[in-house]
Amino acid sequence: MLEIRRKIMVAVDGSAVSDKAVYEAVWLAGSQADKLKNELLAVFVKTDRMRDYDDLFVRGISAKEVNERWEKIIEHAFFVVRKLAAERGIALETIVVEGEPASAIVDLARVHDIDLLVIGSTGKGAVKRAFLGSVSAEVVENAGCGVYVVRA
Ligand SMILES: Nc1ncnc2c1ncn2[C@@H]1O[C@H](COP(=O)(O)OP(=O)(O)OP(=O)(O)O)[C@@H](O)[C@H]1O
Ligand SMILES: [Mg+2]
């Protein structure tokens, strides 16, 4: 029998839209799970773009405090994917890297030989756009695999 295993990567930034992307990614990874062993990876990119995580960039806080705040943000960002993957019995790998989100996501997808990337159309950014945020636009443009953009 033809066996098709998929490696699916979902990009999370802690926004409600990325949680929607997580629901879709978990659903895809979990479909026909008894026959297929799909793999799910979730990635969070630590970015210094101030508007995304502005409570991090408060004047006068210590490096230790910044680290603690990052830990909280990352826990929150992975919360839904951890919960849903556990409920569906899907093996999950979580990855945290530092850098520019779009290029980091594209690079990681290549390194991990991902079949399908799942991202939200928009995310934490405050600017309202017609459809795509800057990260999703750049990922769609540059990814070496298929990209499933989950609409806000
Ligand atoms: N730092 C990040 N780490 C992982 N995934 C991210 C990150 N930032 C964005 N993403 C992914 O990209 C999707 C779209 O977010 P994007 O940043 O493009 O939109 P936005 O925040 O509304 O706009 P912008 O950041 O351009 O102001 C998110 O739903 C998430 O899936
Ligand atoms: Mg953003």
C-alpha cells in the first residue's frame, strides 16, 4: 500500500490567528494517524521587532527579567499546539530560534525537510492588512515547500 508520511511545520507567534493555524496543522497531522505516522513541528522565532512583544522592551529591566518574559511568551505561544497534539496523540517537536521570523521559518523548513508549512495570514502585528502580514507574505514567496495560509 502506498504510504505517504508528511512532515508538517506550524509557525506560532502567540496570536489568535496562529492558534487557528495550529488547529489546522494538528488536524492535518492527525488525519489517518492510525495508518500514517505524520510528524508535527512547531516553531517560534524570537524576534526583536518591538511591536510584536512590546512588554519585553521596557526601559530599565534586567537581562534576567527579559529572559523570564521570553520564557512566558514562548510557553504561551506553544500552549495550544502542545495541548491539541497531546490530545490527538501526535508526536510534536517544538523549536525556538532567534532571528528574523520569515527567513528563519523558511530555513528551518528546508533543514527539517518539511512537506507543508502552516502559518496564519496575520499575527501579532497591530497594523491591519487586507490579507497577508509581512512574515506570511515572505514565507509564501520564499518557502521551498507548500504553504497553507490560514485566514484570520
Ligand atoms: N516570530 C514568529 N515566530 C513564528 N511564527 C511567526 C512569527 N511571526 C509571525 N509568525 C507566523 O506568521 C503568521 C503571520 O504573521 P505576520 O507577522 O506575517 O502578520 P502580522 O503580525 O499581522 O503583521 P506584521 O508582523 O507584518 O506587522 C502568524 O500567524 C504566524 O503563523
Ligand atoms: Mg507579525
